[in-house]
Amino acid sequence: MDFENIYIEEENNLATITINRPKKLNALNKRTIDELHVAFKELDEDNETKVIIITGSGEKAFVAGADISEFSDYSVKEGRQLAAAGQRKLFDFVENLSTPVIAAINGFALGGGLELAMACHFRVASSNARMGLPEVSLGVIPGYGGTQRLPQLVGKGRAMEMIMTAGMVDSDKAFGYGLVNHVVSSEELLPFCKKIAGRISNNSTVAIKHAIKAINAGFKYDADGYSVEIDAFGTCFGTDDFKEGTSAFLEKRKADFPGS
Ligand code: COA
């Protein structure tokens, strides 16, 4: 697939996906969602890629939401399909990806933009970032998982207030809420995320994959996170990464994980 609305840069086992529609504040139209699905799938299947960072182009926005111009005349059925397809192709897909995904929030992260950042495994914001779910100001609700993931991250009361007021929080407030893990300057945002990515990529990709699965299971109504953890823990014992990790520790050397 030729990408029109995103581009990917790869260096040292790290891939950075940039959403590139700056004139529309990187709003997520259907094509962009399709391109992101393909990009995440291909990078996840590529053994060289150990961490993915996602950010927005320009200084103003990470993503200012779903593209309002695309759905303003949708019917009830089309509205349902829009949410279902988006959740399947992008938001749930990213959350359940085996490769760690960091959101580098470089400006406005609104509506579908904040929902995308929340589907990532964790978030870092620049000090000028502003985040919110303004959908009720448009007569609709968050449809890409926002009503579920925001309360998971910030608590029910804060999520209720943010969604009902359609208001924005700045990065310091988002940090206080636990919505973002770190706040850094705009210049530092990508270098800082790359530094964390470097630390992640020293570890076993197989073990990380199982950790993501077990953590996510705890947030699913139809899964028992503790059982998933027990199963994943046991599975790790059969991997080459486990043999290498434990041998390296006992031999007092740095592990060189084969990734299997
Ligand atoms: N969908 C479609 N287009 C969008 C968009 C969105 N979610 N967000 C911004 N844009 C477009 C604007 O229409 C404008 O396009 P134009 O130049 O062709 O008119 C361009 O991006 C720049 O946005 P603009 O509103 O002029 O910038 P601003 O600095 O005045 O305001 C925001 C920035 C983020 C406050 C404002 O763009 C906004 O409220 N966007 C919508 C946020 C939203 O409700 N998202 C949830 C969608 S469900």
C-alpha cells in the first residue's frame, strides 16, 4: 500500500509513524485509519522492529479527532459501522499489538486522537499538548473506545467530567490524572520517547508480548487476567529468550535475546 497520509522512519529496531495531514490537524479520515492498520500490521510482523512510536506532523496537533467532514451525514447504521470498523482496524488492534507502542503527543489530542493515544501502550506528552474528548459538543459520544479507556486510565469521575464538559486538559493536568506518563518540551518529545524505546528494546520481545497480553486481559470483562498471567508466565519458560536471559544473569553478562 502506498501511504499518502502517514510516513514511517526506522532506525535501530525502532519505527516512528507520523500522521501527516497537518492542514487538517492530522484528523483521522478513513484512508488514514486504513493506512495506520497496514503500517502497524507490517511493523508488528517485522522482527527487526522492537518498539513503535506514533506522533503527528507539525507543531500544533497529534490528531484533532476523527475527520468530522466524513461522517456528518451518516445514518444510524453507518455510525455504528464507523465505530465498529475503526475499533477493529485501529484502536483494539493497537492495544493488542505484540510490539510496544508509545504515543508521543505533540499538540492537540482530541476525540479520536486522544482515543488513539489511549489505545497505545503508554503516552508521553509535550508541554504544549491539550487533550480531550469533545464529542458531546458535536451531539455524539466517543466511539473509538474513549468511554472505556478514559475511565480505565483516569478514573470514572474524572472521565465523566471530561466527557460531559467536552473540555480539554493541559499536559500537567493529564500527568496528574495518570493519562500521560511524562511531560517534556516539544524539542525533547521524540528524543525522550526514543530513549525509553531503547530501554525497552534491550529486553525480551517475547516476554514483553506476553506481558502486554496479560496486562490487557485484566481490563477485559470476559477474561481472567490472573489465569492469563499464569499461562503466559509458564509459556515463557519454553522460550529461547528465557534460556538466554537466565543464563546471561548467572554468567554475569548482558543478555542477547534471540527473540523467540
Ligand atoms: N475533522 C476535520 N477537520 C478538522 C478537524 C476534525 N476533527 N479538526 C480540525 N480540522 C480542520 C479544520 O476544519 C481546519 O480546516 P480548514 O482550514 O480547511 O478550514 C483545519 O483543520 C485547521 O483547524 P482550525 O479549526 O482552523 O484550527 P484552530 O487552531 O482554530 O482550532 C481546534 C484547533 C483543534 C480547537 C479545532 O480545530 C477543533 O475544535 N477541531 C475539532 C476537534 C473535535 O471536535 N474533535 C472530535 C471529533 S469527533
